[in-house]
Amino acid sequence: MVGRSLRHSLRSPDIMVLSIVVPVMILLMFTYVFGGAMNVGGDFLDYVVPGIILLCAGFGSAGAAVSVATDMHNGIIDRFRTMSVSRTSVLAGHVLESLLRNLLTTGLVILIAVALGFRPTADPIRWLGVVGVLSAFILALSWLAAAIGLLVRNPEAANGFTFFFMFLPYVSSAFVPLHTLPGWLRGFAEHQPSTPIAESVRGLLTEQPIGNNAVIALTWCAGIGLAGYLVAGELYRRRGLH
């Protein structure tokens, strides 16, 4: 199932291309348009790249919803149900393909950021930490996206529902320090998953202390991923009864 989903991505690379182009365009906009007006106590490019990485992962993970919705809409799932194929493997194929695809596109975005002047100072252990946090984030969002793909009735609706994945990092410390936000918004930004994930990735890449952000980030990812997995499994079962 993973191989099948990867072949579909290679035959229709538009999602992969958009997963790279959109974050890079936002990176260029923040760096060259807004960067001069931002005061983050250091190089703004070093500050904003972790936010762009989250944006890239979130935007790419949303593709799993479109893939699942496409399978449901085209009727291939009905054929799978007549074969010796478990429902977990069908959904897991989309999720694991999303993980592999998004790790690739995120790596390409980091290389482009390095070409623009981003200079991470992380050692190999910290790079493994970055990959681990991002993998957990992508898996969590991909399972949630799979549930959304089963909930809606067509791929177009799935694409619209996952817009929230792109919006969430903006209301966090991914792009601006939390103390610059108004008080009524700061509380939400401090207690949503994008903030500890962004702080973990930023601290790991720049060799700064991350405190308990990594633990909080992984806890959020585990909760979101488990909820997405359970909901997706139940929706898959219910739609098979109709």
C-alpha cells in the first residue's frame, strides 16, 4: 500500500511541488519583505526557518486527506474490501507515504533556506532530534488528514478542510515571538501544538536549550495521531457498512 501511494505521487507530482513552492514563497516573503521590520533579537532568517519547516510539513500532510478521499470517491476501497487487505494497511499506506514524501520535501526546503543564508549549528544527534520531532508531527497530521478524507464526500472538500493545517503555525511562536501577540491571543498561541514543536525544532537547529518543549511537542503529536487513527479506523468501518 505504501508503494502504491508512492507511485501515485510520482505520477501526479503536483502535491509534492506545491509542498515545496508554497513554503519557499512564504520564506522569501518573510525574509525579504517583512524581515527588515521584524525584531526577534537575532537573525530573522534563523528564527523563521523552523516555522517554514512546520508550514511545509503541515501543507504536505494535508495531501493524505485528498488521497484518501480520492480512493473513496473512485471506488477502489470497495475492491480492497473484497480482498484479503486489512483496513489498517489501506490507511497506513497513505500515512506512511505522506511521511516519506514530506520528509523529502522538508529536506529540500531546508536546503533552499541554507542557500538563502540559513546556518544551522546542530550536531548529528540534534539533527536526529529534528527528524524525530518532525516525523511525529507529520504522522499525527497525516492520521488526522486521513480521518478528514474519510469524513468528506469528495477530494475537493478534503482539500478545503485541511486549510486549517496551514493556518495553525501562524498563531504560534513559529513566525513571531509570543510576547508580541495581544494578550487574548497569546494564551491560545502558548497552548497549541505548533508552539512547542517550533521551539523544539528551533532550539535543536541552533543549539539552544529547549526545556520541556520536546516532551510537550511529542505528547501533542501522540494525542493528535492517536485520535486521528481511531477516528479514521471507525469512519472506514462505518463507510464499509453502507
